[in-house]
Amino acid sequence: MEPKAPPRSHWTQLRLLAANVRRAVGIGWRVERALTTKYVAANVVNALLPVAIAYVGKRIVDAVVAAIDDPAHPLGPTLTWVAAELGLMLASHVSGQLIGYWGQLLRARLAMHVDQLIFEKALRLSVRHFEDPEFMDMLERARKESGWRPVEMITHGLRLGRNVVTLVGYAALLAQFSGWAVLALAVAGLPFLAETRYASEEYLIHARRTARERQAYYLQQLLTSDYYVKEVKLFALGPELLRRHRALHESFYEEDRSFAGRRGLAVTLLGLVSMGVFYGIYVLIVGAAVVEAISLGDMTLYLTVFRQGQGAFESAMSSIARAWEDNLYMNNLFEYLALGDDDLSTVEVGAVPEDEHAPRLRFEHVSFRYPGSERPALDDVSLDIAPGETVALVGPNGAGKTTLIKLLVGLYGLEEGRIRLGDRDVAEMDRGELRQRIGVLFQDFVHYHFTAAENVGLGWLPGLEDREAITKAAEEAGAAEVIAKLPGAYDSMLGRWFGGEQLSIGQWQRMALARAFMRRSKVLILDEPTASIDPEGEHEIFQRFQDLKRDATCILITHRFSTVRMADRIVVLDQGRIAEVGTHDALMERGGLYARMFSLQAEGYLEAGQS
């Protein structure tokens, strides 16, 4: 998903910018109406004050000159104007501080709100998105930048409006001297027109390097994470990983250096033009004062207005540049938020009544291929699993076993065929309802760096505080003895990220299995549930599994053929198709793929025993 180049037309940019500023203000209005109102009001007041201060300055100078020319001239009016300027300066200071204070509060609130929008959208998107690198680039840009960009866009939009109001006031004052001075004021802002062009280019540079930035972050994880440190050290990968990381950042540096040089040169050259225009007008104003065409107060006013007007123009152009940069990131955010929801769950956890009996599962002519792949992961698979039946899925790696389960639980949408849970088509079921009726343990289970109790209880959120249910699930999975040895038992923090206890991979798998057992579903799916557990522990777990599966429809995926005999049927998948179906004895007698795989594994055990 290549980031879009911004339109070249400044008017088109301003129109798009205005639209997104309105959307950003709309977000602020919905989240913090009172705070947004105060923030906008303070900006408006702060915009009007410089014009008033400049005008009062002129009146002070004129009053002083009048007092010098006429000793009888009263001092009161002069002091009144000085007091007025003091009041205006105090108002400018206070409004500026309020802008900073309210802006900081609004930034914090909106950052939290936008993060919430990003995470909520992620929960409504299917797994296929997260396996798409272009989507991950979009998500990374949204996650990394968009949390604080809305307030920055509001800030820069208001600053632009504030500067425009100030400039209109300054232009009205300068017009009294010469219309050419007003034109010169605009020409003096030329350097900052370059800023708007280069802000767009800067965004594109950073947007196009998002994938490489993710690579750099991945390399950082490889170099610093405890999960990778053993292999990195054993294979002496550190220097190579560091070389790749350095190469990426060197490429970033070269891009930034080239960009900074081009922008600096353009702004410098235009700045020389701006400076020449300014001092040309300076000479005209001073000359007019010398020949008494204008008063000293007028001269002070025009010089102040022109100098400050140039600053206001600079600030306006800078605000456009920065706001346009914010706008590009906001466009990315709005594109992300506009993605179609394809994994909706409206049913709350615990709201689905528990099945009274084990349901039938039917796969009818199911075909599926992963995005970007020409080879089908599943090809016309049909399978009927009776209520309460236990089926073992076996086959070579990549045969489609786990894919079949991902389709059953709605992690992917079906392309062809139909899957039924009882008498319901899973494609028409609410995803929340579907997943509450199925207990699953995938082979790539998560290590939650939470307490031991939470690691188990997360399997069924309504029972997160139910210590009795958590203890029962842990006992069924053989995790209770692991937990009993922890310093704080069920209240012990697991994982080293937050100073907890580190478990072995087999112990983590027991925790994951307990999590699956927390869900008292009538459909139980175990994908390599004991791959990291020792044979004695595996035997103990499957003895307990015999009791758990008595009133449930079960699917067991495993490469350990010693465990499949407990299944009522064995289904052999090969290259996305069902190759064989039968009991262990029948399949061995047939002498097909299952018999070959079983014999090879048994032969390995026999050779190991003899040696």
C-alpha cells in the first residue's frame, strides 16, 4: 500500500487540509467539548491581541512626540495608552499560557481517544489483514504517529487562523501607508512557501520507509529480547544483525541528509529575496518619516507591523507546512479507520448460553487459499464429525490441518464450501458467539506476562476472578503442580518483562492448555497440545483429556502418533485434501500415508531404545 503523493496544487492542499482540520476539531469536540471550546477561544483572543498592541504602540509614540512638541500637553493620555498596552500584553501572556495548558490536556485526551479508535478497529479486522505487510505498514504509521497528530493539526490549524487574522489586521494598517507594502509583506513570506512543499516530501520519505523501520525494530528485538538472546549468542549472530541494523539507519541518514540539504538551500535563497524586500520597505518607511510624510508614531507602527507581519507570515506558512504534514498522517489514520470491518463480534463474553449437548461439525466442500498464494491450502475438503466424536487430524507439515481449524473458528472467511456448527452456518454466526462455543489451543500459544491465575482465567473472562474454576482448569491441564512451586502460587507474575517467574516452554504450554480448559465448551480443539511436554506429562494430560472429552466434540491435531489412538477416527490430510480416514488399525492395515508416517516415527523410537 504505497503512500499517496500529495496534490501539487496549493489550493487543493489547503482544501484537503481544511477538511481534515474540521474532522480533527470534530474528534476534539466529541471527546472534550468544553476543553476544545476553551482552547479555540484562547487562540482567537490571542490572534487579535498583536494588532491591538501594535496600534496602541503607535498611539504611545504619537503621545510622547506631542508632549515633546508641547510642554503643556497633559501626561495623562500617554500614561493611559501605556496602561492599555500593559493590559494587552498581560492578556497576550495569559492567553498564551492558557493555550499551552489547555493544548497539553487536549493532546493527552485525544491521544488516548485515537489510540482507542486504532485498537478497537484492529479488534474488528480479521487475521488476514495482520498477515498483509502493506496493512501492517499502514497500522504502524497510524499507531506511531496518529495518537498526537489530531491535536497538532488543531493547533496548527488554529495557529494558521490566528496568523491570518493578525495578518489581515496588519495589512489593514499597512494599507494606510501603501498598497505596495501589503504586497511586499506577502513576498517576504516566500521562503516559507518552500516549507509547504518540503513538508509533503518529508512525509513521503518517512512513509515509504515504514517497512524498513519495522525491519529495524525487528532487528532491535533480535538483539535485545530475552526470547532470542540464546540463539543469537550460540550462532554468533550479533555482528551480522548489528550490521544490518546499522545499514538501515545509514540509509535513513542519507535520505535525511539529502532532504535537509535541498530544503535548506531553497529556504536560504528565498530568504535572501525576503530580506531584500524587507529592507527595501524599511528604507521607504524611514524616508517617508524623514520628509515628514508620516509621523514618528506612524513610522514605528509600520516598521513594527511589517517586521511582525513577516514573522506572522512565516508562522502562517510554517503552520501550513506542519499542518499539511499532520494532514498526511491523518489521511493514513482515516484510511485505516475506513477499512471494512470483517470480524465483528457484538455478543459479549458469557452472554451465549452453554450448549446442552455436544454439537455435530460438518465441513462441506471446503476450499481455501491464503492471500497471495497460488497453491490451495485446502481443496474440496468434506468431513462430518458426529456429536461427541473425537477426530484426530494428522498429516505432513503444510497439509492444511491448522487452516481447517482457523476457518472453523472464523479467523478467515470461507472462499468455497460451508462449515456447520450444529445446524448453524458459521459464516452467518456472530464471531463472538461462534468463538464462545469452541475451546481452542493453537500450537503458537501466547505467553501472557500476567499472574498465573490470569494466564489461566483469560480463557474465560467471566471466570477471571473465579479461583475455584481456575484451579480446576489448572489441575486438568497438569499446570497446578507448576503453579504450586511458584513463590506466590496463583498470584505470581509470569515472564521476565515485569520481574516475574520464567517458565520452561513445556510449563508455558501447560498454562495455555489450562486456559483452553477454562472454557467449558462442547467443542474442544487441541492443536499440538503436548508438543513441548515430556512423555510422562503427556500421558497424564491425555488421561485427563479422556474424561474431558466424554461430552464434547473434539478435534485433535498432532504429529505424535502415540496419542491419536484415543481418537474415534483419524483423518489424514495431504496437500490440502483428505487422503485417508479410519481407525488406527484400519489405516495401518491399508498401508497408506498414515501407516508410513506411523512406522517411521515408531522406527525412530525403536532405534533410540536399542541404542
